[in-house]
Amino acid sequence: MLNRESRLRQSRDIVRVLKFGRRLPLQHCKLYVQPNKLSKIRAAVIVPKKVDKRAVVRNRNRRRVIEVLRLNIQQCKPGFDILVYIHSDIQNLKPIELTKEILDGLMKIGVIES
């Protein structure tokens, strides 16, 4: 789990990132990135009911993405809000594939330098 200061928690911040953030569609999710005025990275993950009706499955998908972000947050440049919107089920995706997809997306959008 991300520590408290690394979480994007307020709905107004999430809506701001969705509206004004740069968007990058990936195979299983969309990345939204918006610069913030803080010197830290904040992140959130959204998994809609369209992915699966069962909360257990949605929460498992959310936890997998949060773990990828938690393990790689040190590589990110500070001062960004990151939102990951999962639009298809990632249950059958191997952890290495999920990590590669998210990190490649963050690199393309400019949060991680290569």
C-alpha cells in the first residue's frame, strides 16, 4: 500500500487530474498525469464496475497496480499526480507484464526518465 502522503485521496484532486491531466492510453489501462505544486508523487487507481461486478476482483486489480507504483515510486520525478484508470481485467496478466506496461507508460508521459 502507498503511504498516506503518496495517495491521491480527495475527489476534487482526482477530478482535476482526469480533466486537465495528460492522458496516455495503454493496453489495459489509461494513465493520467498532472503536475502538482508539491515536491512529491501522489497516485490513485480507479477500477470501474465495467471491469468486473465483484468488488473482490476490482480490489485485487487495484492492489496489484498500487504495488507496482509503490515499488517504483522512487524512479519517478517529484511533483506529479498520477491516476491509473483500469479499463480491462488484469487478473491474468503476469506481474512482470503489468509492471512493464505501467513503467513504459510513465516513461512515455515523462514521469520517469530513462
